[in-house]
Amino acid sequence: MSNRSTITEFLLLPFADTRELQLLHFVLFLGIYLAALLGNGLILSAVACDHRLHTPMYFFLLNLALLDLGCISTTLPKAMANALWNNRAIPYQGCAAQVFFFVLLFGAEYYVLTVMSYDRYVAICKPLHYGSLLGSRACAQMAAAAWGSGFLNAVLHTATTFSLPLCQGNVVDQFFCEIPQILKLSCSESWLREIVLLVVTLCLAFTCFVFISFSYVQILRTVLRMPFHQGRHKAFSMCLPHLAVVSLFVSSVLFAYLKPPSISSTSQDLMVTVLYSVVPPALNPLIYSIRNQELKEALRKLFGHMLLWHQ
């Protein structure tokens, strides 16, 4: 990489200027991180240990929990360490690793959410074909495609971004290494390659969004034709958590990247980035478990076994 010899580290944006506020931010984000670890860890354990949850819906939920854990672990621990030790530096290799893993996990999560909308569509609109369309092999292939797409996306973006010569310093205006902020440090017209790649990625993301929207339009039409209130209630219980997670994911990302420059500021950009990169991994387990009786029962069973094991 041509700029590796001139830049050995980047300086991340601190959450606050005073030591007291830095420690307050550390405690706050430690709480969020522990909540994300606990919530997603419980979902992973419940799905893995309870054979009744070995279904396509919970298989994809397990993948989502893994991606949430990886995504928040890519950015938050380094930010917390910097706040605790009053340090802003991140090594060049560490910055590249953050970009790679964040793009991989963030992209794969969006693709998994897209696949989950297809799962809900088949379960409600084509229940008689559910077993044939979403067998174990098909589920494994769709999950592998989501992870593989995220990996390919991450390789292309990381290689392109860190091949650019950087001459605008090494200060990244974000609490973790983010591609748009690193592009601001470039002094070469070759950054257009990364812009083209970002546009292609956005087009793919928009295609996924159209697919999710189409799936839910079909689901809504099917649900409204159901004759019994109980059937409608069950269908909405299956779909509302996923729809809430998708809405939180998409709305926060759109606000972060499409808001007018006139209302943009460093502190606001920082908070918006926290909204889309830190909050969803902590909230997703709560959203999925709050109305899911099967998952609640599996968690109660898991806690019961843990208590018996300790006695």
C-alpha cells in the first residue's frame, strides 16, 4: 500500500474533551456493550440448545446475533479503551482491520435481514411450500451467500480505500475507522474508484430494500385476507420484530449518510454513527424476544438448566 510508509497510525475522534466526560462515556458504552453481549449470547445459547428452535427462522436469527456481536465488538472496545486511557491513536493495521470487519459484518447483516424477510414471506404466503423452499440445505446456502457477499464487499472496499495516497493528515473524524472519513484524507483523484464502488454497494442495498418492501406488501395482503383474528395475531407476531429491526437499521443508516450537509456537525455525526453502529446490536435481542413466546420459553428452560447445574 503506497501510503503505508508515511502513516503509521490514525487519530480517532474523542467522545469528549474533559476527563470526567470521557469516563462517563466509557461507563455508558460499557453498559451498552455488556447488554449486547448478554442479549445476543442468550439468543445464541437458546437457539443452539433447544431443538424446538432448530427451524429456518431461528437459524437466521442465530446468524443475526453472531453478526451483531461481531459488529459491535469491531468498533466499541477500541473506543472504550481510548476513552479509558485518554488516547486517540489506532495503528494503521488496526484501522484497516476495523474497516474490513465492519464492512463485512454490517453488509452481511443487511443481507441476512433480507433473507429473513423471504423466510417470513414463505412462512405466511406459501406455508405449504415452506419445507421445500426453506430446507436445511437452502438455508445454509442463503446464509453462506450473505456472509460471502459481505466478505467480498469488505475485501473490495478495504483494498480500494487503503491503496489511496493520504496527504490530508491522519485525523479521522469518527470514533472508529469509517470509509467516508478516510476518503476525506485522500489527495488523489483515484478516490473516485472507491466512490464508484460505494455507489454499486448502495444500488445493491437498494435492491435488497425493494425486495424486503415487496415481501412485506405481499405479507400484509395475505394477513388481511385471513378470516380469523388469532391467525392475524400470530402472523403479526412473527413479522413485527423483523420489521422493527429492519426499520431501525435502514432509517439510522439513511439518516447518517443522506442528511443535508447544512445540518451536519461533528458531534451530530458522532451521535448518528453511534445510532446505527452501536444501538441496533444491543436492541435487536430485546426486540426479537419481547413478543416471542418460543424464545422466552427456551430462555426459561436454559436458565432452569443453569440453576440445576450450579446446585
